[in-house]
Amino acid sequence: MRPQEAKDILQTALSLVKADHAELALSGFTQAATRYANNAITQNLAQANTTLTVRVAFGQRVGSASINSFTPDALRQVVERAEALARQAEPDTEYLPPLEPQTYREVPAFASATAEYTPDQRAAAVQAVTQICAVQGLTAAGNFTTQHGFTALANSRGLFGYHRSSGALFTCTAMTEDSSGWAAAISEDVTAIEVEKTAELAVQKALAARHPREAEPGRYKVVLEPAAVAEMMAWLALHLDAKAADEGRSAFSGKEGEPIAAASITLRSDPAHPACPTTPFFGDGLPVPKVTWIESGVLKMLSTTRFWAQKTNRPVTGPPTNLILEGGEATVEELVAGVERGLLVTRFWYIRLVDPMRLLLTGMTRDGLFWIEAGKVQYGVKNLRFNFSPLDMLKNVVALGRPERTGDYLPAYVPPLAVEDFPFTSGTEF
């Protein structure tokens, strides 16, 4: 939907509002996915939807309702429904009136090639991938997804914002009879996705991991590939909340301004980062700022809502929308060369929170765990379970590599890391 068309729908809905305040969000997406398994396409899916959410307030009594039809009668009904809910709601003591009009950064996050990518193009890419695996006697599974969409905001104080984006994700898991290897590529521009190169990496990992051996539980020096780093860092980002810390409910309580990581660690969020762009505004219309969370190992900032920033006299940050972890120029292979005895981890799986006050996580390795000795990968290792906090992980970082785009939970541009004393508690099977 183009900006003017979105603005017209929002303005029509706003004209029907009788409440004191109103905030409207209109968002739409088109997503298509080609899934494959056992070296054959299993599904081709496509979906599209556009939704209007109306949030209104009488004083501090707030109600919201959503709809995906935009006729005059439908718009009237959704506004009336939101207002009826607001009248019956208990007061929201943290509610703040809508923002005045804002200025937003231009964030290039849309590629027309992604929006125009066809099922035939995805099918041809998947066919090339399955042939690569079949030649090696492996079976492949994964997906190739493309999507594009927009978000438009408006409120009763005259604010309006519009942003469009696109994304492409290709994953490949290559499997032998007793091992697997995984690789993925992600970008706003589908033409930047190198499916064959990605598949070949998955194949190399699967072949190198064949006939995996047991490894004793214990603390090891590890090299974490970017996907594994991003999975751990996403949990850290989700808990960077200033209110929870101030109220003593967080692993970050009392730690602002204190060293919490190795001096080599600097973690930022930047919506306009060229390798990892995100939206220029939050759902309430607040512009997404560029924020440094950790600088040279020191916790510089925790995330604040408008309410908590006002209450504590802090700047408003909102939550992290992406993770930018500064790195160096070393490759994974060069990091491995610095390990006398340890493990190379491709990615983690099924991470869960164990203790929020320590930010202690548990999870498993998956799709490529390798024994390192004398600076070289020697053989595949059976999967292991870990119990570890990303805070402790960052304290134990001894080397950083070249950042890459990754991130399932949160868009991320992070390097591989060499980490001392990473604890594995047991073997695991799934």
C-alpha cells in the first residue's frame, strides 16, 4: 500500500474517533515460502494481510481493536469497539498521551527484487541446492522465504509515519545417516542471497561431522559462529529493561556504568545500519534512536519506555530493534587456529531461561559441533547441553572475528567469538 493510500485510511478512521486520544497503526505484508525436505519441495506457501489497529484513550482508560477490512462501515465499527473497551477498562497508570509529529530517519530496507521474486525462482534455487546435496549422497531440508510489507502510523495529534521493508531468508540443513550441517543467508535484497554457496557450506559441515564422537561434559574454550552468538545475544537484548533493573528484578540491577563484559565488547542498536536495517519508528511513533548499550565492556544504557524515561529522567530508547556487535577481521578458521583444545559451535537450539536474576540460559548445540585440537578442526562431536549466561559469555570473550548478518530472534550483525570456559553440562539427543 502506498503512503497516500495508507494515510487516507488512517485519516478516515481518525475522523470517527470521539475519545480523548487515538493512535492508529496500519500494517500489511506479503510472504511466500518454498519448503523442502528429502531433496524435494514439500510446500509452496503464500499469504498476505493488512491490519488496522486502533488504540484510544479516555483519560487513562485505554482500549484497542483491530480489523482487516477498510470500508467506511468497518472503520466505524473498529473505532466504536476500541472506544467501548476503553470505557470499561481499568486506568492504565503508565499510559502517556500520543506524541506530537516526529521526524524519522530514512532507512533503506526495501528491495523491489525481493518483492517481485516468484515461486519459479525459489523453486529453481531449491532444485540447485538439492542437486548439490544429492551428488554428495546427502539429503537436504530447509526453506526459502521472501516477504515485503509496510507500516503506517497516525495519531490524534497529527503524527504520521510510513516505512516499507522487505526480507529474504534461505536455510539449508544437509544430513548424512549420523550427522547434519546447517547454514543460512538473510538479506533485505534477495539478489544478495547466495543459495548454492550457503548449501555447500551446510554440506561441508555435514560431511565433516560424520561419525561424531563423545565429548565429556566440562568447560571448554569455544569458537561460536555468528548464528550461535546472535542466539545468545538476543536473550540479553530482551532483558535490557531499565524498569526491571531499577526494581531489582533483573540481572542488570545496579550495573549501569559498571564493567559487565570484556573490554573488547561494544554492543549497539542502529536502525539505519546498512548491513542490518530495521524500522525507523516504534509502534507509538517514537523514532528509533541509535543506542550504545555496552561500550568497551561497560554497561552504558538500559532500554526505557516513554513512561519510565520520564519517571527516572533518562533518555527514551525503546527496546533494541537490532543488535550490532563490533568485531574484527578474523575469519572463523583464524579463530579456530588460536584454540589449542576446544569446540567449534555452529548454532544452538531450544534455548530457555533458567534464572532471570542471573540471565542463566540452557540449550543445546545443533547441526555442527566439532572438536578442535592444535588449532584445527579434527572431527565431529555429539551434541551437548549448556547452562550459561550471555553475560558470563561476554566476560570470557578472548577474540572476535568479522561480523556477519544473521539473527532468528532479532536482526543481528555480529562476529564469531572465541570464548573461554564455556560450560557444557551433559550430552543430549533430539
